[in-house]
Amino acid sequence: MSTSKTVGIVGARGHTGAELIRLIARHPHLELAFVSSRELDGQKVSDHIPEFSGELRYENLSHEQVGGKGADAVILALPNGKAAELVAAIDAQAPDTVVVDLSADYRFDERWYYGLPELTRQKYAEQKRISNPGCYATAMQLAIAPLKGRLAGPPQCFGVSGYSGAGTTPSDKNNPELLRDNLMPYALADHLHEREVSRQLGVPVEFMPHVAPHFRGITMTVNLWLQTAMKIEDVRALYRERYAGEPLIQVLDEAPWVSRIAGRHGVEIGGFTLAPGGKRLVVVATLDNLLKGAATQAMQNLNLAFGFDGLDSIPQETTA
């Protein structure tokens, strides 16, 4: 397909916004129409993102101006709770615009397509409103989904994220000095992603998030109790069969390392370990929270919405 589409980004100053710009810059069928950032207003995009060439500058756009830009798609890379007014402005002025929201604001809205392609692609019905899953939630769902029908109780998920997941607004969770030699637990019950995964998988999930001193990447260690005993070779075969057609998911024998997934666009799942008796399984998943946990997944969703190849602009050499 050769038809080009235009894309705008709102909230482009953050880490994910920068990754989105890089992905759009290398896409064969997408052109960056605008980037909205209050803090960077007037500055050239190429001065901040060397991979982007051209004279485009950041703009401080009102909601109405975003809606009036006429872009084929708008990606919202904003904190939770900030999307509704922008979506309303786009609905009023350009309802056919594809909107991909990276916040949690519409993940519980049945009118929006929940875009975790490896699990929900078959549910896409040309919706113009797409909710991008959370980074932790992506790792949890991909680690649990192949065994969802065999569970004897709620999965327990121990998640550790690099501090880029806390965004660019200063806080304890993205302060390298506080995080040095430290592991910071937070929101240990009823985390938003716990509710998100429980809703999407249809099973209760227990999630305990932590922030670590590294910049990017998530390690998700999941404890699964099974209804009937399994053999480890059957577990591995089940995961490999489930994700056989998914080039962004690699199933390993050994436990994946977060240092090996940073800067890469896929997911690694492995470390399969059965306790004596065969009914308790531990599995580990890793992904880059800024890429498959955010920007790469948004690109997959845009490709799906526009009918492009699902891997357009996503570097394949990084998923091997």
C-alpha cells in the first residue's frame, strides 16, 4: 500500500513522544504533521530528535487547534486524565481522525478498541478510537494469556520497571539519586494496571509494581497456580504455539534479562519453572516500557487502522 497518511502527536516532549517521532520518521507511509508541546514550543523537532529531518517545529496547540489540524491520525501521549477534552475537540471537528490514546483514560471504555495486537487483533472492527494498553499490563497479559483457561487462582505478578516509566515530571519514582542502590515499591494493591489486566483477561490478577535504578525496561515475574499438573516441555510448547505467528514475541528457555530488551521493540518470555507437583508455574516476561510498552504498540495499532503492514517502521533487527 502506497497511500501516505499524516500523524500528529500531543505530548511530544516526553520519552514516549520522542520514540514515536523516531518511528514515524522511518515509516514508509506516515508523515509527521505536527507535534504539540507547551515546553518546546517553537523549537525545531530535529534539534531534539536527530533521526528526524525537516523544518517542523514543536507547537503549543489548543484542543481546538489540534482538532482543526486535519491529520489522519492523532496520538495522545499525555498523563492520565488529560485526554477527554482533546478527544471531544477531535470528535467535534474531525470525527474520522484515528485517535490512539496512550493514557489509561479509555482502556475501560467498550466504545474504544483496546489495542494489544497479539491478543486483540481479531477484535479490531475499523474503530477510529484506539486505547493503547499500559506497559506493565502488556507484559502481564502476554505472560498469562496462553494459560488463562488452566488457572486455579489469581496470577501474582511482581513487576519492576525502569524509572522512565514514571515520566519526565520530577518525582521520587524518577529521581536517580533516590533510586540508586534501591528498589522502590508502590501502589501494591489495586494498581490501575491490575484492574486493566483483570478486565481484559477476565480473571482476577494481583500485581505488585516496583521502580528500579535502570532507565528503561520492565521485568515481570508471574506466579501461576494451575488446575492440573503440567510438564515443563508442555508449558514451553504451549507458549511457542500461541505466539508462533508473532514476530515481536520471542519465547526462550532461559529467563530473559531486562538489560537485553532495552531499546528493542519486542517481548521476551521465558524462565519457565515448575514447582514440585507441577501445579505452580513461574514465568518471566521482559519488554521496553517506552517501545512495546508504548510507542511500538501505538505504531502497531496505527498500521492496523490504516491497513499497512503490521511491522512497518518497526526495526526487525532488534527483535532477533
